[in-house]
Amino acid sequence: MKCLTIKLPFPSAILNPNARPHHLRLAAEKKKYRQHCGWECKAWGVNRFKADQIHLHIEFHPPNNRRRDRDNLIAAFKAGQDALSDALGVDDSLFHVSYAPIQPPDAAKLGYVIVRISDMPLAAEVPFDGWIK
């Protein structure tokens, strides 16, 4: 089983679907975030990955205590997920993604996103078979 944990920057507020910036500013911000995540992937040693399925477990660590909607965080991280796809050399349709609950902020003022990449389902992705009797 191959498993790699990496830390990526927290998506900008402009990438939030509720922000509604001008389309040119949004495109520039997506490109910038995708490039930044791509360089971070390279720094963490992410490279080509051969597997039938790639499992991602994503944890969001926001920069402050402001309440955030999980759906908006997922949408804001789309450019980061595309950067992971580029770094792994696979189509992102092969991704099986699970999300941890939004974590409380810590000392890191900028916030970050933890991504665990694996070729096998992680504990959070194992289907629930029912209560233990």
C-alpha cells in the first residue's frame, strides 16, 4: 500500500463560490492557486502514481474561527485537486475523495489543507457495515 501525506495552502477567499468576483480575477486566482499547489506537490515529492483508484482524504484547517460551509471549501479546493491530478499524472475522475470534519484553527495563521493520498481506502472511507452486536 502506497500512502503519502502532504500539506497544501488553504484556498483564497476569492475561490469561495459565494465570493462572486469578476471572472478574470477568479480565473487568475485559480491559476495562481493551482500553480502554488503544484509547486507544493513537487516539494513534498508527489510523482506519477499507478493505481486503478486513488483515494484522497482531505482535512481543512482554516486560518480563523469564521464558520465555513463544507461544500464551499470543497469547491474552493477544486484548483488544488487539479494540481494533485497534474502531479500524480492521472485523470481526477480516478479520485475517491473523503473529507474530515473541518478542523479548528491552530497557530498557523494562513491555514492549510492536509491531503492523504493512497492506493487503498483509508479508514475514513471504509463503508459502514452496521452496528456491532
